[in-house]
Amino acid sequence: MKRIRINEGMVGLVFRRGDYRTVLTAGTYWVSLFDYVIEYDLTQPFTTAKELNMLLKDPKLASLLEVVEVKDSEIVIHYERGNFKGILTAGRYAFWKGLIDYRFVKADLNDYEIPAGFSKELLVKRELQAYIRAYVVENHEAGLLMIDGKFERSMDKGVHYFWKNATPISVMKADMRLVQMEVSGQEILTRDKAALRVNFFGQYRVSDIVKALIENKDYVKQLYVLMQLALREFIGRYTLDELLEEKTSIAAYVKEVLEAKAGDLGIEIRDCGVKDIILPGEVKNIMNQVLVAQKQAQANVIARREETAATRSLLNTAKLMEDNEMLFRLKEMEYVEKIADKVSNISLSGGSKVVDQLKEVFTGFK
């Protein structure tokens, strides 16, 4: 016989000729000289070269071990003293009971959904990255979860995690912000066959993401075509002159047409407007000539009106002076004063008649 001591925190397994005999906990024991003892640390997982099922036939040893079985389609999250320790993949594991508080959380990878008990802090661990797929829906977006090609549910903004397995998963996203669409350089014929180029804009936002992404294919292109057709329909009703008079009504008409059809596309029309109406070069020259002629005619009318007013004023003044000799003299003196202001020197040559004539001019008396 030989004496064996097992220290606290240790366990000994007794073997004889390679066969398991018994388990020894902390204490002092006498064993046969033909036996050998393998000691195990209770703080470490239990590993052995022997078949675990054979060892677990001993009820005493089985009571000291916690056995964790992980299937091919599972993983187990391993915690020690409440802290994350690692991942257990497919296989069979044994841990000593009593000294360390172990906790094991099993996850079925066949189900793509991650249970609510798994925190995001855990899901971002490096050890789990091989088993996780993540999809980000930005703050200005909304998403649709597609499972195996089928619509499952809507997704709010944030990071969404799923188990990685054979089930195909995809996320369709739409920008929920206000978006401006430009229809630029559209060549459109008026009713009198004048070719115009129109620059138009519309503002919209997605209101129903399911209609926009699932019930319609490429809702943006569809909206663009609807805007083009509405423009062509309105402009084609009018001649060039009529259109230029009704151009303020283009935006209202297009918006009304788009609003009637936008609901089926899952979008909301917020505003529309005409940026430019560009005339062909020949038409632009003609329009400029017409404008110049109109302005010239207006200028002529104003000039004639002023001439008429001036003539009428002169006529009224003449009538007053004809009836009032004093007023005539005052007016005559006013003009003489104006003439005198411009005269700096007077040279006289001649007889006394010249002086008499000047006196008559400036005094009005002979």
C-alpha cells in the first residue's frame, strides 16, 4: 500500500492498469501499489484521454462534474463567475463543480433570430464574429428584412444581429429623407410645334417603404417617368404664346398629377417647380425683336403723350398772355433775363439809335 494526499482544490482519479477505479477528493488515502493517481485542478476544465462515458458510470465522479453537450448546429456561451469566458462549439465538455461558478447559455444556430438575452456587448466579442451577421440601418433610413427571399418585417434604425447559418438573409433599405428629383433639358413640343427645353424639379419622400421597395420595382424611375409625362401633357395643350402666359400653372398641374399616383409608389410629393423654360435660338431672336418693338412702341406713345401735354401747356400760356398784356411783358422779361445771363460783354458801334433800341428791349418802353 502507498499513502496519497489530495490537497484542497484538487481531485484525484485512481487507475489500475489503465482502468478507472475511483475518484478521490481532498484528504489522505491509502491505495494499492498497483494503482496510480492523476490529479486535476478544480479551477480548470476536466479533460482526459479516457472515454468520458466510461468515467461517468461512476456516480460519485458524475456528481462532481457538469457535462455540457453541444450539437453541430449549436454553440454554447461559456461564463465563469458571471464573466464571458469563451465559445464552446460542437462536442462534449466537462467542468468541475463547486469551486467556480459556471454558467452556460446555449444558442441554436438553426434559428436566425438571436434571443433578447444576448446583449450587444456580447455580440460584438471577437470570439462570436464567426457566428454573427450584422446589418446597419442608418439614422435616415428604414429597412425591410428578407428571409429566404421573402419579406419578414420592417426594421428600425440601428444595428441588427442574426445568427449565421444556411438561411439567406438580406436587408432592403430606403432613404427616408426629403429628396429632390431633377428633370433637366427635356425637349417638348407645344401645340403649335414649337420645341422647348424645360428644366423641372420635384421634392418627395418615402412614406410607405413596403410599397416603395416590394410592391414596386425602382420607384424612383417610375416617378421620373410620371413627371416627364405630366410635363409633356400640360405643355402639349398650349401654343407657345399661351404657354408663356400659363407657365405659373405648370408646377401646380404636375404636382396634382403626381400626388394622384404617388400613393401607389409609397411616396409623398412635397413640392414641384419650373426652373427654366429655354426657347430655341430662332424663336428667342424673334421674341427679342417683338419685345424691342413693343418697348419702342410704348416709348413712342409716351413721347407723343408728353409732346401733347407740352403743346397744350404752351397753348394755355399763349391764351393767358393774349388776354393779359402785363403777363406777356413779364414772360418777355423772363426770357430777356435768361439771355442776359449768358451775355458777358456788349460792344456797341453805331449811333444813338442802338442805345434806344437796347433800352426798348430791356425796359419795354420806347
